[in-house]
Amino acid sequence: MVLTVTDDGPGLNAEEIAQATTRFWRAARQAGTTGTGLGLAIAEQLLAGRGGRLELEPARPRGLRARALVPRPAADGGAS
């Protein structure tokens, strides 16, 4: 299963995307805004714990696209 969320904010460049799931990391231009820098790190760990993954990429013309890929449960209730 895939869940995609796209925003229209300032987005992240390739270097920032590589760091975006690091706990407490915030883009330098986000200094002074609210938040802890934990959201994407938590999402990545929750997905990994279920055998899934988080993909981040720039949205066009601006913003960020986050895609959560989650394996479907097997008929016996285990991950497939």
C-alpha cells in the first residue's frame, strides 16, 4: 500500500532530503519556526518496523512529496 502526502511549502533540496529523517534535524531556513524535527524520523522508524519505507522527493513546482510504502499483510496475518 502507498500513502502519498504532498505539500506546497519551500521544499527540500537533495542534500536536505538526505538529512530529513535524522532526529532533530531542521533545514537552516526553518530556524525560528515551531516543531522539533522529529516527525519524519518517527515516520521512517514506524514504517521500517513494519517492513515499509519512507520516500521523500521534491514536489513540482514547489514543496515536498512524502510517500509511505507499507507491505500488505499476508493472508496468515504476517507481512508479505
